Amino acid sequence: MTATTTTTSKTNPMAASNKKPKIFGFLCEWSLGRTDYINPDGSVKGMEHIKTLKIPCSGFLKPEWVRVALENGAQGVFVLGCPLGDCHFNEGNFIINERLEQERGRWVRQKVIDTEGRVAELYLGATAGSDFNQMLQEFTDYIAGLPELVVAKKGAKAAPATKAATPAVAAPAKAAAVVPPAAAVPAAVPAALSPVAIPAVIAAAPVTAKAAAPAATKADAGEAGAPKKQFKRWEPKK
Amino acid sequence: MASPSMRSPDQAPGPGARGFDAALDVIHRGVVTIDKAINKIIPEEFNPFYYLGGVTNLLWVVTLLSGIVIWTYYTPSEDQAYSSVKYLTEVVPFGSMFRAIHRYAADGMFIMAILHMFRNYFTDRYRGFRDLPWVSGIVLLLMTGFIGLTGYLLVWDQRAVVITEAMISVMKSLDGVIAGFGTWLARAFLGGDAVNSMSLPRMFFLHASLAGTIFFFLWMHYIRLHRPKIWPPAFVTLLSIGAVLVAAGLSPVETLPASNVALASGSQLPFDIFFLWPVVALGSFSPALILGVLAIVSAVLFVAPWLPKRPRYANVATVTPENCTGCQLCAVDCPFDAIVMVAGANPNPRNNELAVVNDDKCAECGICVGACPFHAINLPMAHEDAIKDKVVALLS
């Protein structure tokens, strides 16, 4: 891949090796955040590749922080809240559920992420430690099966203090920042069709991944169990 | 320190908690374990344990409506009360059914209110910004108990006579506290020294007027919530009403002998355990003891939100007026109605409205922070820039 572009997608080399993808989690203080599944440095016990931050309520999460995590190398982000209906603050988990449903689509259209499954929601009570570990294991496997994600940083670090951080407005310049290199776009896709004009349903990353190394991608997906469904919201196993 | 938390250690629940909070945390986990078991059977959105308050309100409305039906046939007088109830039970179509619904819905309401109270206590939803809902809830619970007790008087059968005697003895035991007060109270209750033609109207007034007053305290109960879960979801509604109907069908309301018929012994009468336990307890304990226990339990429940107190006002959401556009997103999303939009207060006149936080209602949850796209509202102890820095630091 070229170094000229700020963002690129390629076959994940981590899937081949034993290295785990970096995952970031925002934990509600009142659900599993109450418990001791977390190391003092913020990583999950037994899964040191997953870093977490405790927040007062899952509804406190500003969607742009998910983007900050993705920009800083996280391959997947999850939000942990109380079970739906049992939020300590009554509505926080329903609210974050709705916000993320909207934001995922926007991020895919803006090509921040290649697939909506990269941003997951977990709703678990304070005793669901085994479910927590199992879901995080599944999430890790799922993310490891995806091509590596590199997100362009949005301007300077101080910039988010202004209104420009609103993700609702997809300015062409911003979208262009995540354009795959022209050479990588397969001939089937007309070069004139800029990513801004591509309909929202066509995610950019899978296309580029296929263009870069179609065989390798298929093989990787097969090894990782070819995640068919998009894990957006995890349910405990019944 | 347990893990990177954005709150002060004395506020954060979990492994860092000590003393009372640690004990509450253990019980919290027990409650959540029960939830988890139910969630394996029922989808979590329909777990009845998440809607105990809504079920209580539903059963209260069922009780009220069935009570209005019964009231249309009821005559509150000493000589006609029993015969009017008998007429309702035996002649009016579904009359006995309505009586049974009224009774079992009231029983269910009391059970659900008790469960609602315990659940909210053990999941730490009773103190801090929730002190008003808790205190008004205790008032509602005591009122429910007393209204249920007076309901059994209105039938004016043998049991009603036993309950009246028990109530008079308890009231008169208050003479020991303030001389003459108990006798005055008993006279006010009966409208004379003994049961007379004024007694039943007074009992009926106590039953029905206090039932109306419930709405006032329900208003206080809900006032700090933006969208209170007043009604449970359809599945839980059908389950609750179905349970009441099944109970009413399986166990119809009994008809006891009239008050003027001599009965061998009062111990043969059936007593409702939820509302008539003080009457049953009077068989073994003195009236003063029962009153004392009730008073102490009520007093402890009333002051529970301050035993111990949850620290407040340290992390109240703070608005940056220069960034506020008056878009109302935070005010709409706030689950506690703590943000008001004040017209004309915005430093930018074009924006007109400014979000203003009511400190007393603020739960310090930060849902408004997630709502604001303009960086205009923040928790002082978890500022968004600090969170961003932490995210970057943790990922590097």
C-alpha cells in the first residue's frame, strides 16, 4: 500500500499471527464496571489487548469518542451498559443504543469504518462476567477476521473543540481523506465515481480489501469462521 | 483505585466501595443474578422486574376502576352496608368477580410496591437525587396499607367488627403517649363512643378520599422523571391482569356472617395477610408494641436516603453558554428533566434559548454530554477533553 494516503485498508496481518487486534471499550460504572474484571491499567483481565475506560453511564458516551478511539488505532470499539430496561439512570442504554444505530451508518458512509460491526454494544448486569468474557472473545475473533482499519485523524488534535467535530456533515474533503488509493480501486468501479458519489450501501473497505488481495481475504475470512452476521448488539447465550 | 474512573473515589460504586456501600454492592449482585435468570426466559425488555413500579401503577388503576364499579352498588350505612354487598355479590352479574378483582388487584399492588421498594433500595436507586421519589413512595406504601385495611371495614361483616375493635384498641393505646388523644381519635373515627349510624360513612370516606389523595403523591413520585415508566409493556400488562383474573376466578371472595349474627370465635375468620396483619398480630402482641414497630420502621424508611447520604453536587453538568445553540437536544434527552431552556438567556441573541441545569434534579449521569454536538455541556469531573486524552493515552 502507498503511504500517500492517510487511510488504507489491507488484509489484516494480525489474523495470520497470534497478535490480537486492539479493542477499546467504554464501560458503564453501574453494570460490569462495578466488578473486578478490569485491571488497574484499564485492560480486561485475561484479555490485555482490550483497553477500557469507565464512564458514569453508557448514555454519557459522545459518539465522537468512538471515532477518537478508532483514529488512535483501535480496530473495534464496544460500549457496555446495564441490561436494556435496567439502566441505573433509567434511559442511558436505550439512548446510546439509538445514537449508535444512527452513527454507525454515518461512519460507514463517511468511510471511517468499513463495516458497522466494528462498533458493538453489550448490555450486561454486574454478575455477567462469563458472558462478558465470552462476548469479548467473539468480538476479538470477529475483528481479527476483518481487514486492518486505519482511520485518518481529523485535523489537529485541538480541533475537536469547535463545531467541526459534528459527524453529521460529511464534507467532501473529509470523505476524501478515507478514499482508497486510486490504483487499488478495481477496474470494475469507474474511476470517475468518487467515494462521495458512491451510494451509502456500498462500503468502501470491502471493495479495496478485495482489490488488494482477494484470495488472501477469502482465506482469512474462512479461517476466522467467516462472520456472516454483523455483531452490533450482543445477547447473552440463552 | 480499581480502574481508570472519571469520578472521585467516594462516588464510584464497585470494588473501591467500603462499609455500607460494599454491603449494598453484594446485595445488588444478588438482585442482578435474579434478573439474569429471568432474562434467560423472557427478553430483557419485558422482564417484569424492570417494571415493578409500572405494574404497581397498573394494579392501582385496576383497583380504582373495579372500586368505582363496586361503589355504584354500595350503601355506606350500618344497617344496609352488609345487604348491599350481599346484593352485589349474589344478584348483580359478575358482582362477585368485581369484588374479587378489587381485592386481588389491591393485594398485588401492595406486593408489587414492596418489591419495587426493595429492588430500588438494593440497586442503590433510593438516595441522592432520588430522595423525593423514595420519600413519596414510602408515603404511598403507608397509604396503600391503610386504605386496604379500611376496605375490609366497609363490608361490615363479622371480620369488620373484629378489625374495628382492633383499630379502636390501637387508637386508645395512644392515650399513654398524649392523655386523651387516643380517645379523641377513636371518637373521631366512629363518630361517637360506639359504632353508630355515622361510623360507616366515616370509614367509607377514609377509604375513598385517601384513594384519591394517592394521585397527589404519585405526582410527587413522578415529578423528577422526564419519562416515567408508568405503564409496563404489553406482555407484562397482560401477565399482571391475567394473574388477577385467574386469582379472582380460582378463589372467589368469601361471604362472612353479618355483624349482628353471633359467632363462636373470631379466630375462625379469614384474614388478608397483606392488609390485616396488624389485626392478626394483635392476638399475640400489645397495641403499643405494634404501633411502636410501625413507627420505627416508617421512620427508618423515611430517613433512609440520608443513611448514609450519597455525595451530590460535585459533578453536576455545567453549561458553557458561549457554545450553547439552544437546540434543546440535552433537555429532550435528560431522563430527569433537569435541564430547562431559558428563553432570551443565550449570550448569542440569535440563539435565544440557553440550557440551564437544575442542580437538585441533576443525576450527574452525563447523558446530556452525549447529546450535545456543540461541546456546550460537560461534567466537571469528566470533561470531554479529559476523556479524549484518556482514550488516546490508553490506546498508545
